[in-house]
Amino acid sequence: MKFWQMLPWMEPEQIIEAARFAEEVGFHGVMLADHGIYPLELKAPYPYSADGKPPMGPDSWYPDVWATLGAIAASTTRLHMSVSVYVLPLRNPFEVARATGTLDILSGGRVALGAGTGWMKDEYDLYGVDFATRGQRMDEMIEILRGFWREGIVEYHGKHFDFPRVEISPAPKRNVPIYIGGAAPVALRRSARCEGWIGAGNAPAEVPALLAQIRDYRAGLGLTMDGFETVIGLTTPFDPALLASLEEQGMTAGVNPPFRFSLGERSSLDAKKRNMEDFAKRFIR
């Protein structure tokens, strides 16, 4: 089983050294988080908490993911990188294709695009992008991105994107892996068409049924689970025996949660290193 260190909301000046240390102690990769903009007066309810209140706020740190992942790539040699999750339909497909393709080349193929439709309607309104059609936009964007990654040249005529033959160069000449985030059936179906799934924080008892749903969706597409990544953050304490059981049922990667949950709102870099070292001793090694 692989393990990812989650880096959302941590002090930006500590991110690079934290990533270096994550590589040193054996983590497979690190993940950032994403919001394009965050309103001071939020209207949209957060779908992953009982009271509808999000764990983050307008003052939570969201450094630009592509600039930050580029710096991490330049500071490490083996560590993989992703986002949990990038609000893909909010963005322009040309910009995303160029950023991800360039980063994949420069990192030697260590990037996965963790993507989701997002939950914050306020954010879409501020960007001037229709919230109701975000799923349709995302599906079209995935097609467009894969074309640019493989060939560099794409012509596309869809409902939401329509353009003649254009080229983005350089192209990585491979599909950058896409891991879809979310627990709704539509997200699980979308993930089945991609290379992986990122959970939204799940109790261990929920995981087998979710994995079975994805397995069924992929079987319907004539696909197996071979090579399909399932990156799952568990909401309750776990131990090696539980992880071994979940691995047998198809879980391929676990996570060490954001430092905020274990160390508080602010913590020193040394405290974060001790946290990662302890996790590595108990689970990775």
C-alpha cells in the first residue's frame, strides 16, 4: 500500500521542506488542496460535514497549486504530487493542459491530476462559470486534456467547449493520471473512466461498498481494477491490520491527514517532521 502526506492549509514557507522530508521517510506522494477564490461571506453549505460548515475559511492558505507543485518537483526526485482536489470545471482547459503537461515533463512523470467538480457555488459565481453544468464541463475537459497530453493538437466541438485545431507544446505524450474526488455516484462513475479515485474522508466500514461500486462501474466498461488507484483518508484511527484488510478489498493508498487535525492550526516544521516520522514508523515501514 502507498501512502500520501496531505499538505492542505499548512504554512506555505514550510511546504517544500515538508515535502522533502515526506520523501525521505518513505511517503509515495504529497497532495495540496485547491480553491480559486474564497468569499468572506460563504453561502454554499459544505457537503462533507453534518452541520454544513467547512473545515476551512477565507483565511486558510491555498497557494497556487501549479507553482507549488513545480517547486516540490524541483526539490525532490521520487516523490509523486497531486491535488485533493483541483476544481477542474472552474478553469480554462488550455491553461490546465499546459500547466499539467509541463509539470509532468519536468517532474519525470510524477504528477497526477486530482480533480473534482467542487461544492462551492459562490466560487463559480465569482468566476462567472455556470455551477449547474460543472459536471458536463468536467467530462468535456477530461477529453480535451487527454488529447493535448497525448498529441499536443486538439480540435473539439462540444456543448461547452468548441474550438478548431490548436496546439499546446510541449506535450508529455502520455495521459497524465486523473484521480477523481467525491463520494456521490456520479463521481464514482466518473472515476471509473479515469485512473483513480480520491475519497472525501471515509469511515472504514464505508470503504468496501464504495470500492465495490467502482469495481462494478469499471466492469461495465470492460475494465478491471488493475492499475487503478484508490487514495482514501480514513476518519477514524487505523492500524496495520485494518489497512491490510482494506488493501485486500482494493484500497491502494492511505493518507496521513493534514497537520491541522493532529497538531492544531499552526505548528512548527519540526513538529510536522516528528508527525511524519511517527506515521512512517507505524505504517509505512
